[in-house]
Amino acid sequence: PATTQDVCLRVEDDLAYHDLKQMVKDSLRADERLRVSIRPLDIYKRADDSSHKQITLSLTLQHHDRTLKTTEVNDILESMVRQISAKTPLERV
């Protein structure tokens, strides 16, 4: 079965949603047996922070061979954040 988890990322204001989505896809391609669905939930810009925005994504992960454990999903998402943050400044909130 699939598991869905929402992830909120605080990114620089000039980063386009499309670019972030592509970075998420690229970072999750390591395991070809992992099916990933990415859906935007929210893009929020705080009035007191003009240089950043928060993008919330709903990620659905499904492994073809087995059920993913919670710890595996958390590890996958942490790895995703590390890979993307190596390319662009971001923070998981």
C-alpha cells in the first residue's frame, strides 16, 4: 500500500515551484521500484519575511515489492531534503 506524507519546505522567494518539484523528483529517483506522486498543497508567504516562502507538498510513496515502514519513509524524506539543500538553500519546517 501507498503512504502519504506532507512536507513543508521553506525556500528562497525566487525559487519557482516547478523547479522545486523537479528537484524533489530527481532526489527520489534512486530506487526505480519506488512510485512517487507529488501534489502541491500550499504556497505561503509570511508578511514579515519577504525573502522566503513555504511550499507544502503532499508526497505519496509506494514501493512495488513491499510495504514501506515509517522509519523508511522518514529516511527517504530526510535524504530528499539533504540532496535538495545541497543545490539550493532550504529548511524543512
